[in-house]
Amino acid sequence: MQFGLLAGAAQLVLTFWPDMSLPRWPAFLGIAALAVTIAMVISLPRYRISRDFTHPDVTVTVEVGDLFNYRCHLVIGFSDLFDTDTNNESLVVRRSVQGQLLHRVYDGDIAALDALLAEALADVTPVHTETRAAKRTGKLERYPVGTVAVVKDSGRNLFCTAYGRMNNDLVVSCGTEQLWDSLAHLWGAIRRHGHRDDVAMPITGSDLARINNMDHASLLKMILLSFVAHSRAQGVCGSLTVVVLPQDYYRIDMVELGVFLRSL
């Protein structure tokens, strides 16, 4: 495509200036070399894309990185039971975002994290309490999907969002409507408690939840679309960064995603 555009430009120049002397082979080689250079630059890996919006006044960024290296407010995905124990990996997988929260922020202290979650959920009424016979391990009180427990952590907030339901077979499930509704609740909680400060989040729902027909790129687009729509209705935060795990980078076409972000 680049070669065709450059060749077309050369033809246009000759149309307007027919007396111009343009050596055929040097011109051809020059156009070919320039086309190859442009193609190589375009095809280079892109690990970060960003857009500054004026309405709303917010910066949206998608970049490859480690969520827990960010010192701003963080979004952490949970199930409706807010389980935290990684000792049984059928309950919470240690490599998951909530598993990393436990071990990297709270040094594996389950009791400390559970106490903070319980405090944050004190004003929320559980919708159902499972029996131990029905759910063999973990917590038993279910909260509404979309519940956000705001946990304080050294001057920042951890927005712990229940975006999916953990079934009694310990498999988390989440439909697209559930995720869309939970995102709306998340933006509302950030608006109320985030003080317009920066927020970083993972691609919610991309790890262990079973979301039908939604790959990483589709989930990411849903997050961006929901955030921009809610920000235009009422400001959410000053900056949102969606952090892509390095091992998930190949799942996302950053060039195509940049086009999508500019279209919002």
C-alpha cells in the first residue's frame, strides 16, 4: 500500500510539472526503499497507545505492564463471594489479579485482606448465603454482581469489583450483560471515591471468568466504550490506564485498537 501511495504521488508531481526530469530507476528504487521503511516502522510492536479526550477531559491509555507497579487507584476483579484464599487454587488462583493482590500487597495475610473487605462491605446486604454442603470451601455470603468494595491502601483505593458469579463448583461465570452492568457500578464507585485521581485496571473478565464469545480484544473494547460513555455523562476520573499482561500482548492488535480508541 505504501508503495502504491508513493508511486501515485510521483505520478501526480509529473502531471503538474511535466517538464521535471525524474530519472526512472533511481526514482523507482527511492520510492521502493521509502515504502519499505514506512512499512517497517508501522509494523514495529506497539506497547502503548493513548488518547487525550477534551469531552470528557480525561486521558485513556492501554499499555503492556504490571498492574501492581502502578501507585494510583487500582481496580481488582472478584467474584460475588469475594473469596481470597489462594491455598486452594480451585478457589483463587495465585497468578490471578486477586491472588497477586493478596501476596504482593498484603504479603499473603488472608485475615488482613478479609477484614478490610468485610469493613468495605458492611453496608451491603448479601443476597444469599450458601451452605457448606453446597459450597465445599471458601466464603458463603453472596453479594450482588456489580458490588464494589472500596478498600483503603496507603493513600489510594482498591476498587474490588464483583463482576462475576462463582458457582458452587468453584467456576466463575460472567455474561456480557453482567460485565456491562458491573462496569457501570465500577465507574460510579470511582466517581464517588476516586477524587478524580488516576486509575489503573486489568482487562476485567479476561482471566478466569467464563465470558462467552468475548476475547481479550473484545473485552478491552467493552471497557473503553463503557468508560468513555460514562465519563461523557458524568466525569469518572482524570486518567484511566488499562494494563495488558505481557503474555497477553499477542492477543491484541494495538494498531487496530488505536483506531478504535480514536473513533470514540
